[in-house]
Amino acid sequence: MTMPRDPSDAAAPAHPTQALDDTVHQRHRLGILTITAEAERVEFTYLRDMLKLTGGNLSRHLAVLEEARLIDVTKGYEGRRPRTWIAITPVGRNALDAELRALEALVLRHRRSRDA
Amino acid sequence: MTMPRDPSDAAAPAHPTQALDDTVHQRHRLGILTITAEAERVEFTYLRDMLKLTGGNLSRHLAVLEEARLIDVTKGYEGRRPRTWIAITPVGRNALDAELRALEALVLRHRRSRDA
């Protein structure tokens, strides 16, 4: 069991959770970004069902992500049925990659400390 | 580029973000749990400095974690100076392990989809 490093040491690296951005880290928004990163675009009801959210709850998270320019939301029709499509932006991809790198660092740090 | 699986398919595995618990996932609380998991106990001011939080903000997150029985908070003295010590509980260790396993699944899924 090792003691964590003294944070007053100027050379101490920032804790990995410092690199997490709440806009991306919130678990449903992290879900939205990882799912939209897997396809060119996804439909609103698909995301809603996949993440087991209500429509209202999903809409609120999409608004946060759109405001931060991490996703694009497009309304249109498929035949006569209205559809809402969600696509991740390049900014969103970068933000997701940064989040996942920070999470990976956290997992590695924990594993190293546990196995030490 | 592969389309994500149809979530109405009963055999579809839950998305990894479904396994995340907001009590543990919130980034500062995740920081508190990973740091306390590295030592027998840590002092309040150490956590505050390491996570760059105000004392009030840290106290609020500690209250959430204590309420969920994920940490124990002990007040005492070191010489004549009052000290607050924080220790992760066995329940907290299990919750942190579950969170980190879910995060690892998310990172792996993302990497596989990106490299596909």
C-alpha cells in the first residue's frame, strides 16, 4: 500500500479526474457520444431506447451537447413520419477521445495501485 | 462503419453507460474514491488540494458518499490540530471496481468500433 503523492509537490501530475469535463462525463451524455461515434447519425428514438431514457430527459441532454457544439441535431421526415437525427461533430469526437483517454488513465492508475 | 445493434433485440447487451452509478460516476466523487482506494485513509485537506475543490464542495461530495456507505469519515486530532480522515469502505471498493469495469468496457467498445 503506497501513500498518494503530496499534491503540494509542483511536479505531481494532476489527478486523472481533473481531465474529465462534466459536459461529456455525465453518464447519459457519455452514452449519447459513444453511440453517435459508432455511426454516421442515429435516430432520436434509437438513442432513447438504447439508453433507456424518457424523451424529455434525452432532449435535455441533447440540448446540453448541442449547445457545446458536440453534436448536430437535424429534424426531417422519413416518408411522412417526422424524425430527429443526431450526429457527433468533429469537436464532439475530440471531446469524447479526451474523456476516454482520461478514463483509461484512471483505470490504469487504479490497477497499478491495487496490484502494487 | 457498423450500425449499432437494434436495442429492441432482447439479446442486445445493455450499453456500458447503463452500468454506471451516478453516486460513483460524478467526477469529483470518482476522484475521492480512487484516491482513498490507494491508501488506508486520507486527510480532508489532502483530498481538497489533490482534487482542487473548495472545502464546502468536498464536504458535500463526502456527505453523498458517506450516506451511500461508500466511505467512512472520522474526526479526530493530530496533536492539537483537528483533522478529518476519510477511508473507503468495502462497499465503496466494490462500487469503484464496478464503475471502473464499466468504464473499461466503454473504452474497449469505443476502440473496437473506431478500428473496425
